[in-house]
Amino acid sequence: MISKTERRNRPALSLHVPEPNARPGDAPDFSDIVIPAAGSVARPDVSVAASEIRGHAYTLVRVLDDAGKAVGPWDPKLDPDTLRKMLRDMAIVRTFDDRMYRAQRQGKTSFYMKSTGEEAVAVAAAHALDRDDMCFPTYRQQGLLVSRGYPLTQMMCQIYSNKADKLKGRQLPIMYSDRAHGFFSISGNLGTQYPQAVGWAMASAIKGDSRIAAAWIGDGATAEGDFHNALTFAGVYRAPVILNIVNNQWAISSFSGIAGGDLTTFAARAIGYGLPGLRVDGNDPLAVYAATQWAADRARSNQGPTVIEMFTYRVEGHSTSDDPAAYRPRDSGKAWPLGDPIARLKDHLVGLGEWDEARHQQMLEEVDAEVRAAQKEAEKQGTLVSASTDFPQAVTTMFEDVFEEMPWHLKEQQAQMVAELEASRS
């Protein structure tokens, strides 16, 4: 046993509390980020053993160089029409975000979350996946729905929680759900989508189906138990699933170091579970497409899951309820060294001779008109401002969609509510 005197002579224990390298008032500092040259990372065969590509979890898969040229083995060599469609989809997402942000500020909805600077994470992945694959997103992958042709008006009706909201006001704004478009219900409890995606993928394999699942999670939510449970099941049963980690450097006001980002990369967490991990430039649409395609091909050939860290930056606030200037340098997103995904894809198309400034401006005008028209149509069905007049007609739906067949006691309660509402209006 150590005596009290000996213990007093030892140095006091202390804890390390991670701190971001810049705070409000400081200049943004990304000097610690190592960015390998585009095209410098090898592209292995999809059947490669996870143990043979450990280094891929510590580098950065990149396709577009600083001049906008696609280089290296990960170049997916997409045709110009596909590239233009991806560019347009990203532009729609950004314009949609801007319109809905303003709508929230006008009191038309209670809440909104933008994906500015992260559009490629969802849009490029959607183009790489099959239309029937099931997606388990977070609240910043609205690009999945846009790329799969989900009506913008219906998205807005859900945001407004109006009488045309297909989810009947039961979800927070931006928490969409649509089985037909392969978009699993978003959960406000962070991390739950990971085990759900693994379970869905396992069920697909059990049924002998050919569809795979893909899930997205934020860097902060990797600290949740659901993340680790999902990786265990995915690895043990070789579930056909793609597990994306969107490392946008911030979990609300906590920077990624709080979730372990200072210790190693998030892609490296795959190694401990015997899974392949890729770290990808999330602002490079071609790199996101190529990595997703690689992981999808691996899953479809029964090689199991892949963990992909999408290395990007959350340009704006966490949500309309957040002021990022309170915890990080103002306009730090403009200093992000990996650039803007829309600008990078535009430059690539221009370099190919398949795009120009005039066509780009025309596209932006068309996109703006499309989003405005959708918003005008959605607001005909009501907004938060007019919800008080719409709500009494919809309140009786609270009894619906709980049981396959409504039991007698709920029918009685619903009828009683209808009677009371009619009496209050007479």
C-alpha cells in the first residue's frame, strides 16, 4: 500500500478537455488539415480484405484537383448529362434551403436546418445508389429526396405542418419520410438510424433481395451507443449496408474533438470492427459518388459493409435556433480549404466544355423559379401562421395510424372529440 506521503509527492491527475483551434474573434485556422493531392489514393478492388486498406481510413479520397479536373483511379467517369443533373440537384437544395430559412424567419415555420456546403454528401450519393436502395438519413440529407424526384411542394408542406402535410404534423419540420422514395423516417433521437439501417439490410439479405441500405450519421452522434452497436452487427453478419459519417466538424456547438475527432479519424473507427473505412473529400461530388459506388458494389457482392467518413464543413448554423458566431470564428465556412461542392462541379463541367457561365446563370434562374412556385403552392395549404385555423380540422387524426384497426375505445374518444369540436363551432 502506498502511504499518504508518497501519494502527495506524485503529480496530480488531470483531464484533457478538447478545444477547437479557433474561437469567436480569431481568424479561422485550418492549417492542421492534411490534404493529399487529388488522385493520389489507390482504388482497391471491391473484394479487398479490410485489413489490406487500413491506410484508406487516414488519407482522403479526392478526384477533382484545384483546376477542376478529374484525376486518378477514383474518377467515376460520369457522362456530362449526369454531371449536369447532379449540379442542378445541388443548386435546388441550396435554393430550397435559402427559401425555407427565410420562411422560418418570417414565422411561417418553427424550425429549419440547412445543408449549405454539404450538398454533395447527399446528392452525389443518391446518384451512385440504386433508386430502390433504402436510405436512413439525418436531418441534413434533403438532397436524397431532391435527387430522387420527391415533390418540393410536399417537402414544404411537411415543413409548414399544414393540412397537406403527409405526416399530419406528427414530425418536426424537415423530418421527412417517404417509403416510395426510399427515405426512412428521420428520428430526432440521434444515432438511431444506424442500427435501423443495419437491421433493414440484414432483412434484405435474409429475404434474398438485391437492395442495400445506406445510413448517414453526424460526427457527434458517433459517440452514441447505437453507432457502435450497429458496427458490431454489420460486421458480424456482413450486412449489405453503407455507413456514412458526415464529419462537418461541429455537433451543434461542440466541435468534433469532443466526439474523439482529435484522437484519430472517424473512418478509422471501422478498423476495430474489422470493416473497411474510407475517408473522402465530402466537398468533391465525384469523390463522394465514387466512394459510394465502390461501397455499394461491395455490399451487393456480399462483401459486407463499408464505413465512409465524409470530410466536410458545416458552413452555417446547426439550425435556425443556433448562432455559430457564439462559438467559432465568423464566416469560417468561407475559409474551408476544400471549397464549395457546387462551384467545384461547375468548374469541372466548364473544363470539359460542357458548361459555361451563361448556362449556369440560366439554370440558377430556373431553379429559383421552380422553388418559388413550389413554395407558393405549398403556402396555399397553410403555414404555421395560419395553423390555428387549420388545426381543429386535423386534431382528430391523433387517433389514427396507431393500430392497423382502430380499437373501440379510440373510436369512442375520436367521436367525442368531433362532437365537442362541432359544438364549439356552433
